[in-house]
Amino acid sequence: MAMKKVMISIPEEMFTVLEKERNERYLETVPETIRVILSDYLRMKSRKLR
């Protein structure tokens, strides 16, 4: 799988929520947390389409 780097800006409130989620999931970084959340979301969405 090819990986692409993407830079995003997020509001402070969203960052705070992502930090909380990162700690709850024992992840190391916010970008890793975003990848996990997106992966979970897309996996659930693809199951609903079946």
C-alpha cells in the first residue's frame, strides 16, 4: 500500500479531543490517532454498504 503524507490544520477543540482519544487508546501521536479513527470509520462504512 502506498502512503501519502498530508498536512492538516484542526481547531484547538478537536486537538484536545484527539489527545484524549490518543491517551485512551494508548497511541503515541495524534496523527496515528487520526489514522486509527479514519480506518475504523471507513471499515464500518464499508460493512454497511454490503
